[in-house]
Amino acid sequence: MTAFGTVFTPEMILSRFDGSGWSTPEIVPSDSLTLHPGAHVLHYSSTCFEGLKAFRHADGSINIFRMDKNIQRMAQSTRMLGLPEIDEKQLEAMILDITGRFAADVPEPPGSMYIRPTHIGTEPAIGKAAAPSATSLLYVLLSPVGDYFSGGDTALRLLLKEDGMRCAPHMGVVKSGGNYASSLHSMMEARQSVQADQVLYCPDGQVQETGAANFLLIDGNEVITRALDSTFLHGVTRDSVLTLARDLGMDVQERDLSIEELLERAAKPETEAALSGTAAVLAPVGTLIHNGKEQAVGTGKPGPMTKRLRQLMNGVQWGESEDTHGWLTRI
């Protein structure tokens, strides 16, 4: 089986900022980039990206899910990294252009076209450790992907980690490669020591996020997740799932959630937990590991509400349900 996100379309679209303005976007081969070895991004991690998907509907149309939200977040990441300001309308046009160019390669559901806009600092200046890159490159890469759950709907094991965070608190809202890299060591340790799939960071005993996804606790009619602040990523999938939960009349609580409350609620048979993200939508959590002890979440298996919320989201994405929130952009 081909690993998720390792197959790419042969072309991508890019635009360069030369210090005064953006170039006209151009279609280029997607197998390589030319960068100076002193490029700012290679030394000082001036990079941000987004992940969104395009879906094929039964009528043959191609529809991109929540493109506006992802572009807004990329503009925010760009500003916080000191990269040259992007033109949001230009980026939208670039996404539509390259996705439309490879519309025939968008798989049927449950597959999709994964869209990866990326912005990197390109100025060759290794002396600018304390200054932003004056030049940059913005490109959009495409990857046709299959069903994230093709290997089975397995409930994940999470290690609760109180000593440390995924990234610097003021950078949590930035979707930058450095934030993901900073969580890899603790994730590898968790896999080796307790066979955990992910680390759930809980600084000061308060549940936050994992290295690559937001965390949600589902207890009966309640959905509990951390309130938005600068310390963690404001997931587009998270926002979408919470909106759908509210549509069902569920009690959505965005607030602090302590480890103690999490473990207490997890012990109840009806409780569920899930990780939200673009690739999987909702990935069920079955086991929490804390201080050397394992606690099953509910039955320890994927729960019915997690499955229902994922199905509701997929229904909108795949064109099987009405898009009541205006989330889809048809190409």
C-alpha cells in the first residue's frame, strides 16, 4: 500500500516574492526546487503550510473543502513568521488553477486530492538569525490520496505528557514545520517506551493537543475541547466538527480540561475521545497512558458518536449531504 501523501501530481504552481512584489504564478514540474544553501528557510525555519482537500462528487464536479479558512490561517502564519505578506486572492486563484488542471486525478470517495500550499523564506542570508527573509517562494503541491482508514478503524493509544509542550506557546497557532519537528522526539520515545501512537501534551496538567492533531472528548451529549488560545493550532477540522456537533444539539464546551477530569470521564463506558485533523477527520482514541498506568476510553474501541460525526463531515465533503454552512468551493 502506498503511504498517505507520498504520491504527487507531476506539476505544481508557484509564485516568487522578490522583495517588492509577487511574480505571475507559473506551472512547473513538482519534482524539485532550486534553493541557495544559505536560504533563510534552511537555517531559521521560515516556513508555513496548509493542508486541505478537494473531493469528487457524484455529478463529476470537484469541490474544495473550506479553502477560505485555510487561506486565512496561512496568511496569519505568514505574518507571525515575518514572511512577505501573501496575496490571499492570488493564493486562492493558484489553488483553483492547479487543482482544476489535475481535476481528472481527483480520486472517487473515500479518496481525495490533498492540497498543500507552502510558503518559505528564500533570501540567502545566514546572518539574519534575528531578521526575517526579504524574499520568499509560495507554491501549491497536490497529492492524490486514498482512504486514511483503509487499514482499519483502529483506536489510538495516547501518552499524556505533562512536562513540556508541542511548541513555544506564542507559536502554537502557526502551522509551521518547526512545530511538528519539535514534537517528534517525544513521540518517538512514547512509541518505543509504551507503544503509544501519539503524545497528548498536557502542560500544567491541562489537556492541549497532540503533535499533529486537536483533541476532543465526547461524553454522552457533551463535546469538550480546549478553548482557543495562542498555544495550539486552531484546526479547521476541529472547527468543522464542533459546528456539526452543535447542529446535532450537542453541548459543545470549549474550556480547560484537566488530566484528572479526563481520566475520570474516560472511565465511563459511554465516553469517547478523538483526534481531529485534515487527513483522518476524526481518529478514535481508545487508551490513555498516564504515570505508567493505562486507562481505556469508554470501551476502548471506536465509539458511535465519533463515527457519526466523521460520517456527517464526509457527507458534506463527498456531496452526499447539503452544504448548509457554505464550506465547499466548486471548481
